[in-house]
Amino acid sequence: DAGVIQSPRHEVTEMGQEVTLRCKPISGHNSLFWYRQTMMRGLELLIYFNNNVPIDDSGMPEDRFSAKMPNASFSTLKIQPSEPRDSAVYFCASSAGTGVVKQYFGPGTRLTVT
Amino acid sequence: TQLLEQSPQFLSIQEGENLTVYCNSSSVFSSLQWYRQEPGEGPVLLVTVVTGGEVKKLKRLTFQFGDARKDSSLHITAAQPGDTGLYLCAGGKSNYQLIWGAGTKLIIKP
């Protein structure tokens, strides 16, 4: 079975450009998480969806960040405009059921903003 | 602010040695998870402990949850190069929220 799929795997863009990261969760999973990982701050939860509905977006840094989940098999994280401090690895993870259960992480998107 | 402190941050040892990684907090967690992350990949869950004092073994890895559910440890016996990676602990706080440690980067030299 396919795991969580993320695209692109690497993205290099210039400051001010729009960046869209994509995620396909594991089929049947009803929870989806977007994380950001940096050396300085470690792994940070950006937003959590349950049954396609955003439940907790308190980790979204600012209005430049937005996330959508139009259906159970697709989610996007958009940064507009991007800034150098957004450079990080962005992970999408999905899980089944409720409670603190096993989260399955995608391979991540390494974003570099110059 | 809820913090989960991991120690050491970095550990480099020879194959065959034993090691322990610690995860400490002043907060109580409903559960504690340990993940391993390899370069270029996402974290992969190793174990979940939920009961104070619980001990779980996964081959050469032993995980323990503190009696008060505020701390945890990961002990590796006879470390092998394949154990190399970033080890992350994560404490469960709500029905979905995990509080993540900063990680321990482990290198096992052959």
C-alpha cells in the first residue's frame, strides 16, 4: 500500500513567490497534519484536519500561510508570499481514528526560499 | 508552554555499546511516543506507552514511561550501525495533539 505522498520533494523559490505543497494521505485515514521541521525549532504542528475540516490552525505562523483539504484524498499548504525564514522541511502526516494514534508521515518537502 | 526536553542532543558511539536517551517534562502526558527519523524521510513510529511505569521492548530497544507519566527513556543494547538516526519523543496532550522533543541525533560507528 502507498504511504503518505507529498510533492514536490524539493522546492527552491525566490522570496515573494507563491509556494504550494501537496499531500495525499493514506486512503481511509480521517486525520491529516501539516508539520514544519527546522534545526532551530524542531517539529512544529502547523494545522490539523479531521474529516477534511480544519480543527486546529493555531500553529500556522501568519496570514501568509493557508491550508485546504477539499476532499479526503488531497490537501495543500500554500505560502504567499514566501520569505527566506520559511525555509524548512514540511511534512504531511495522516492517521486513522481519534486519540493519539500512530501518525504516518510522508517523505517531506524541503523548501528553500532565497 | 509545554516542553519536552530530550537528552543528549547528539550521541556518537561505537557499535556494540549500550546507550540511553531521555525525554523529560514537567507536564503529565496521556501517552508517550518514540519515533525514529532517517535523513530525507519522515519520522516513523517505534512505540507508544500509555501507562505510568510501563516498559516495552522492541528487539534491542527498551522503552520506559515514568511512573508519573512526565518522562520516558529509550535504551538500546548492543547498538548497531542500523540504529543510526534522529530519535524523537512526543507526548500526547489531547485527542490529537503531540508535544515534540527536539530529538537526539544518534550515530553508531562500525
